[in-house]
Amino acid sequence: MVLDYSKWDALELSDDSDIEVHPNVDKRSFIRAKQNQIHQQRFERRHQIETLKYERVVNDGLLERIDALLSSLRKHEKDAQSANGPDVFMMQALMESAGDPAKDEPPKPPQGVHTKEEQPRYSHMMASLVDQVKKEVGDKPDDWYTSYEKGIEGHRTKVLKLQEELATKLNELELEEGRKITSDSIHTGFDKSSVVKEKEKPKATSKAKTKKTTTAETVEVLNPGSAKHPNLLRTDSALSSGAEADVDEPLASNEAAASDSDEEHIEPSALGREFAQLKLGDYKASLRFISSHREIVTEREQDGLLMEAFTAEQDNNPAYAKQCVHQALLLQYCRSLGKDGVGLFFTRIQTPGHQAQKVFHDDVTSTYGRIADRVAELAKQHASSADGAGGVEQIQLHAVEPGTQIHINIPQAGSSDQVEIDARAVFEGFPPGLQRALESGSLDRVNEVLGKMSVEEAEEVVAKLGDAGMLSLEQGVIDGTTEEGREKLKELEEQAAREKEEGQKAEAGNIAVADPD
């Protein structure tokens, strides 16, 4: 069998004993120098490989953002001529193409790569690129949109060409690195261990059946007899058939409060409220605060400040509401521009006459306007709903003649009289709230329960009360909430007043006739 030893030609040896050196040179010193030279070249080559790989990754991220900027510019090409100059248009395009702020920082370099300089963020790279294009285009180009587009496209071509050069250089270094076999290349080619274990016997399963438990939700009815009268249940509005009088209102409010407390309310943190108290337009103080508390630049703090503005507008505090909107949008712009873009943004917004200042202030005004309009709309809806709730038609019982009383007769339980038994069955079929109102003998309490019913249901209840003999009512049961009922009630009261006045006059006349003096 012929053995091939050619692979050992790639061995790189620095301590070959067969090496011959000049008689005036120490052989051991020469071998040590050769070792140091080989190790130094190998270290520099690997360092270059790691550097080129990292630079290609950073350039890929930069190309992605340049493509996003070009896409944003081309999407809004029709709006370019109507924009307020190239500065505003380019800033809006930069913000739209910024992407996720969490990915604004380039990946950390490997150990020993670019240790002398801090790698800038992508937002800072893009801002510098736009500023460089602006210098290349000049102050007043004939067609600024085309000039900016060509300038950015030219920088994209330069980055692509740089990527090709880095790939070529990287390929050469990797070929040189793999040409020699070194001690670092030694690895275990094949290693296998096998342990035979006895298979575990399956455990005996228990024959006991697991009893499944289910929970069923049941509703306890205070008056089971009321379930036999489905026609007394109101389904067409928010009013019930009087059964809601059995539920204590404080209990209902407590349940509503408990359900609200389970929901997560968006509100600013203590730092957010402190940031909102900064004076409107004091950008230096805002920049110092953001630089000292980077954790405030989050979407949650921004939403919390907008909710604080909404609450302040509802509390009739428009100055504080607009201040919260202003600070919330500062956080939004800082999140969009990234860490390195914050200083650039505050510099431009404090420059007198700069377009960034106008763009930001217009955004604040429009956002506050939307909040104010929404608060006004909600107040109008609340007022209309309150007016609508006060105008619900109701059935109320009034005596036909003033001064008379309506007596309520409750059928006795356990009576042997068939009429009493039938009347008692009608009484027990009423909701518990209506039963208690009838047992109290108060007409006001009965009217209160009837007011919670619809007109049809109240009329049905009144008819049953009359048929069962529980109310001593004549034909003149007056609905005091309708126009016709109010007019009739007013006529009866005026008639009673006239009769009383005539009676007093007649009595005074009789007294005058009996006393001739």
C-alpha cells in the first residue's frame, strides 16, 4: 500500500534540528527568533481576519439603513416639492427610516478589535452621511431632491465597493491561514463512547380511576316564584323589572372598582412626572435630565405622559396638558433618533429659525389639539347621555283627588279563601323589591320600583295589582310623567283648590248672617 505523506508538507516548524545557520549566529537564538516571528505573523493575520469580519457586519447594517432611507425618499417623491425645504424633508425621511431603536447600536466588536475608538451608532452614521451629502449638493441646487438622491446613491456605491474589497482581502487571509498546519489545528477527529444500560421496566400503572371534578356556576334566586313570570323581565333597555332594587348600590360599585383595579393603567412613573414638570421650552434642562436618566426614554413613559395630558385636559388644566404632550414628544423623538441622535436633535431644535424647531412645534400643537377635541367630544357624549337618562318615560301612581290616600292590601298567607289564595299567588309572583315596597304600605316606595320598569311592564304590574284587589284604585290612575297626566293632575288640584275656597267663602257668609251685629 502506498502512503501519501504530502499533507505533512503543510507543517510549519520553527525548531527544526536540521536547520543550518551561519557559524557566527547562535542556533538557539535563531530558533527562538524564528518562533517569535511565526507567532507574531499568525497573531496579526488572525487579528486582521476578525477586524475585516466585524467591519463587514457593520457595513451590512449601514447598507440596510441607506436602502431604507432611499426607499423613504422615493416613496415621498411627490411630496418633495411641496415640503418646506430639504432640511425638513430629509429629517422626516431619517425618522421614518430609523427602524427599531433597540437595534441602533452596532454589535460589540471582538476582543482586541477597534479598542482605541468608540463605534458610533447607526443613527449618527446616517446623520453624518446626510450632512456630507448636503455639503456636496450645496446651498441652492436646481433640483435638490434629485441631487440628494444621487448623493446618497453614490455613498451606497462606495460602501458596496468597500465591501467587495474587504471580502477579497478576507479571502486571501483565510487561505493563508489554512495553508499551514499548526498546533491550534489539532482537534479530535473521531471519539465515541458507548455504555449499554439495562432497560428500565415500565412501572405498573394504577387501576384507580381519577375522579374528574367540575365546577358549575349556579345563581341563587331570592324568589323562585318570580322565574315563572318571564314577561316581567325587561330586555329592551337598561331598566329592570324592579329586581334591581334588591341589589345594594354600594356593592355594585365595589364590584366595578374591583374589576377596574385588575386592569393595568398606563401612567407615568415618578421620573416621568418630574420630567413633565420641566419648564416648557427649557431644552437644556430636558437634555440634562434625559442624559442623567436614560431609562426614561421608553415607549411606556411616552404613553404615560400622553395619558397624564389627557387627564389634565379633563381636569380643565390645558397648560399642564400641553406641557405633558411636549415632553412626551421629546421622548418619542429621542427614541427614534437613538443615543447619538439626541444631542444632534437638541442642537437643531435650539437653533433659531431652524426647520426642525417648526416641525417639532407643529407636531406638539396637532397632538394636543387631538387630545382636546377628544376630551370635548367625551364631555358632550356624557352630557347627552345624562340628559337622555333623565327623560325616560315612567308609570307613577297618584291619587285622583288631593288629600285622599291609596290603601295597599297585602293578601294573607295561609288563607282558606280562594280569592285570597289567588291574590297571594299574584303577590308572590312579583319581584322581591316590589313585594317589600308593597309590604311597607308606602306609595312612594312603590312608585320608586315602578320607575325602574318599562312602561309596558309597569302597566302590567298595576293591572295585576288592581285585579288582585291589592290597590284601592279608581279608573283615574294618572301617569305623572306624561304631558296628558300632568295636565289632568293640575286640573284636579285646581278644582280641589276652588272647591276649598268656595267652601270657606260659604262658611264665612253663614257666620255673617247669623250675627246681625
